[in-house]
Amino acid sequence: MARPSKLLDEELVNRANEGLKKLGKPGLVARKLQAIIAAKKYGITKAALFYFTTKKSLIKWIKELKEESIKALEVQAGRGRKFILNPSQEEEVNGWINDNCNITINQVRLLIEDKMNMKLSISTTHRLMQRLRFSHISPRPRHYKKDEKLSLEFKKKSTGET
């Protein structure tokens, strides 16, 4: 058996057990608490192997639980995607879209490039439009050889009109 860790003491394992009782079995925090409890019983290396994590991660979880609380084991908010345009620029784009509701993503992209000297990709422009609560609407495609007269005649005949 591995030598006992100085990080793990009975009080910490009891806190992990109490937190696990409150949370139940599912979830990432519960898994981390189970790994901490197993580390006390079987050693950090074996517990890390069993829970498919590294020793470094398990030691970090133990320290977080010891120094802070169970809340420290929850997944923290990430950096996220940075916005390219500032709020005033977004308001300007919002005005363009409100003025012309049939504007395309590419037209918005070109307007941003001309007026703001910023090159955005089509996907970035699309994300911007989604953030501004606009949806991408595209018309149903029409074949360039479609004859409107023939289709009207077909509709009349199929409904029984003369």
C-alpha cells in the first residue's frame, strides 16, 4: 500500500463524504469527491488511475477542498469568445439591420469592413447577428428555367378552374 498523503486527513475525507451525500452520485463534483475519498483509502496514484485523471489534478482537487469548499470543485466559467465589436459598433450594425430587414450576412460584413475598417468572416458576422437577435432567413430557391405561365396553368388545371 502507498504511504499516506499529508494532504488527506480524516476531517477532509468527512467533508468530502458529507458533500457527496448532499450531491448524490451523478455529476463532475461528485466524481471529484469520490476520487478524493478513494485517494485516502488507496493512495493518490491508484485513485488517479482508477478515475482516469492525473495525480496533479487529484492533488489540486484535494487542495481546493481543503483550502476552500465544495464550490471550488465546480467547473469555473471559461474565458469565452471575445467580442470583436464594442457595444456602440454593435448598435450601429443593429441600426443597419433594422433599416434594411432583407440585408444579407455578406452585405453586413462588407458594411462593417467599409465603415469600421474591420474584416470579419461570414461566420463571425453570423454570430454577431445572432447575438443581436436577428435570424438568417433565406428564400426558397427557384430554378432559373422555371416558366411562371406554365406553373399558373398547371395550378388552374389541377384545382379544376377553367
